[in-house]
Amino acid sequence: MKTVIASALLLASSGAYAHNSCDAELQGGLKIAENSIEFYQDEVLVYQINDQSTLWVDGKKVNLTSAQQALVEDYSTRIHAMVPAVKNIVMDGIDLATDGINLAFTELMGEGSQITAALNTELETIRTEINAKFASQEGIYINHDGEDFLGDDFEQRIEQAVEKTMTQSIGSLLVMVGKEMMLSGGDADAFERRMEEFSQTIEAEVEKRAAAIEGRADNICRAVAKIDEVEDAMRQQIEALRDYDMITVRLESDKKA
């Protein structure tokens, strides 16, 4: 059962950072702070943009033409705009998953179950920590120095939250299983079918709610693709950036071409 719940949570939240309509790759590390963007290769800073417009490459300030300056400002502005967009989708994904779980457990165990309350507490802890990362004055790290704004262990933490909840609520679970077995007349096959129906209820509810944010995930994908286009233009027009192809995006339409 805990695997079903963890999968449901991941289904709702994963659309925020791994949408299937495009493949986005970051060649190196990235740090996004309020007044700067930094790109790293092998944990070494290769170039940065300060105050949305000042470009530094290999520790040296680059003099820019007005056209080059406009590209750098556009690039920086677009990257900074991604932060609140991604944050909102991640938070909504967790919220949607929580709502789906609550509805499923309420249907199975009634209002105010111990399992629902415990799982909500664990998910709220994860939500609070992720929100704090987005709000950190130190900036957001992606693939840099072993850190990620969601964390490499994001999926594992969700699974652990479910496992912890189930372990702490074992008494309630046994009561629930006993009631379900009674409703099934002691028929193990009938009980298994009821559990399968319960799993399908969770999956269907979460998928339905997750569909509401799928269009926003598509918009983020297209926004990253546009950032990739601006980066290509920067590399063509600014000699110092010629060797730094940091962002690569392939849209679903490109794959079929």
C-alpha cells in the first residue's frame, strides 16, 4: 500500500521537473540568486551574469555591444522568471497529491483517520523545506556541488514519509484490514480486489488533478526551450561564450522530426 501512495505522490509532483514533452539537459551546474546567475563546469565557475546585465567569463568582465547586452539581459530575465513558475508547480503538485490521498483515505477509513493526519504532517514537512529552498537568500543550486533545488533524494524522501506513516499507524492499519476482510466475508481474493480498487481510486484521482497542471508544465518546457534559443544566439554573437553550451532542449516535436 505504501508503494501505491508514494507512486501517487510522485505522479502528481514529478510533472514539475520531468515533463515528457521535452528533454532538457544542463551541462554543468547552475546557481540562481536574486542578483546573479552563475554557471559551473566541474564545480568551477566559468561565467556569470550580475545585476541582469553584466557578463563575466573566466573571471573577466566582457565588454558588450548594445545588441549583445540585450541578449544577456533577455537571457538573465528569462532564467530568473523560471524560479517562481517552477516553485508554483512543485508546490501545487504536492498539494494535489495530498488532496488525492486525503480523498482516497476518507473514502476507505472515514473522516479524520490517523493515517491521513500523519501522512499530511510528513508531506507538509517536505513542502515547507522545499519552499524554504526557493526562498533562500543563498540562491537555488541545480547540479552544482552535489546540491539540487529539489534534492537528489526527493523521491526517496516521499517514499520514506509514506513508510514512516504506515509504521507509526500500524494499529489503525490492522483495524482497517480487519474491517475490510469482514466486508469481504473472509475471502482473500475479494479483499485483494478491494485493495486494487483502492489503488485505482488513488491513481485516478491524482491523475485527474495532475492534469490541471500539465499545461503549465508544457509552458515551462517551452520557456526553457526559448532560453536555449537565446543562449545559442549569445554564443554566436559573444566570442567569450562560444565554448559554453550549457542548456540543451529537445522538444517532443523535434524528436518526431
